[in-house]
Amino acid sequence: MYSFQYQKALTVEQAAAALGRSDASRVLSGGMTLIPSLKHRLIQVNELIDITGLPGLNEIRMDGNHLWIGAGATHQSVSRHPEVRKFSIGLAELAGMIGDPQVRARGTLGGSVANNDPSADYPAAVLGLNATIVTQKREIAADEFFLGMFSTALASDEIIQGLRFNKPLKSAYAKFRHAATGYAMAGVFVAQITKDEWRVAVTGATDGVCRWHEAEAAAGNVPKDLLFVHDNVLDDIHAPSAYRANLVNILYAQAVSDLA
């Protein structure tokens, strides 16, 4: 691990100011991706800004007809919170499938969304539920937030404060786990937003989370000729692209079945 400066931020504004001082500064919350990356010297930072425990960042509450989840809320708290389970069982169950108990106890929603790992689970729920990402500067729609592998619309000094989720009529998430890491080899989040609006988000199978518009047009059905096609299906040591694409087809059918 390289040497770096450490700062415990007292406010989001203080953390954002520190983050803007250098391109080599990073925010620390759960640290489930950042700390291993530092230990293995995959990245180098000159300042680590700890926002763990900042007031309000771990809050989960209803906000009118929407669900507000603070960026510091852990996967475990999201999976177990009664308001989340009542609001979207698909979101609650997705959070409960992330990693292992240790990861779920420390990892946070904001960190997962900001990192945008192509195999992460949360981006599928964020995109599938058409959530809004709220920073200290602005609000960003999910369809405009995820830009590709480890890439988002966040500016260098922006910090996610929380996410506002739209309530679905029903939702479900199906996932095929990597045996060692728990990451999604493929995952499919299906949500019926209104009587006529469906959203289907795919994670793990491509270079970044994406919507599957052909499945959305199927409106909760599973046509025999429905096939997942994407320009950048992952092909690596874990699985060839054809295998992953077929997994998406299978997981979509499973998620639709779970909706019933």
C-alpha cells in the first residue's frame, strides 16, 4: 500500500472540498472495493477522505411516494429494513445477495453506485427502478448516470448523498453468483413501474449495467424468441460471452416467474 494522507470529514461539504483538491483524492465509506485496491497497489491516492458516519448518510425513510436511501446505508440495513421490503421486495432481496455477511455489514449503497463495477448488483436496481442519484450539487437520473465500466456522470468533487427510488407495482431480481466472489456473473432486475411501463436492467454480463429494451417491450412475458443481444458482452476467464448472454435469458425468465 502506498502512503497517503487521511482526513475524517465532519460534513459532506468539507469532504467535497477536500476531494476537489486533487484528482488523486478518494472518498472512503464502506471501503469494500477501495481498501483491497489500495492494498494490492492497483490504485494510488494522496488523500483518503473518510465520510463514514456523517449525519444523515445512512438514513432510510419514505419520502412521499418515494423511498430515500442514504449513500452510507449498508447492504445489510437495506436488505432488512421493513420500509424497503414493503416498497420493493426486489431491491431488498438484491441487497441481501451482495457478497457475504462481512461485505454486507460494511459495504454501502453510495460506494457501490459511485464505483459502478460492471458486476455489481445495485446498479441494476438503480436503473431498473429509475432512481435519482442525489449529490451535494444536483440530481442525476439513473438513465444518465451510468456511462460504462467504472465510469459515471459524477464530477471529480461530487459526493453521492443518497438515492430516491420510484415505487414499482412489483419487482424481482435474479442473479447467478460467481462462486468465489459473490459478484454477478449476470443479474437481471425486472420492475413493473405502471400498468404499461416495464423496466429491465442487466448487470454482470456486459461492460456496464444496461437496460434491455426488448425485454421491457415483452411487458412481463417471456417470448420464446427473446434473446439478449449486446455489443459488449463480457468474454473472460470466468465465462465466454455466449454463456453470459444465455444466462441473461434464463435469469430474466426466473425474475418474471418470481414476480408472480
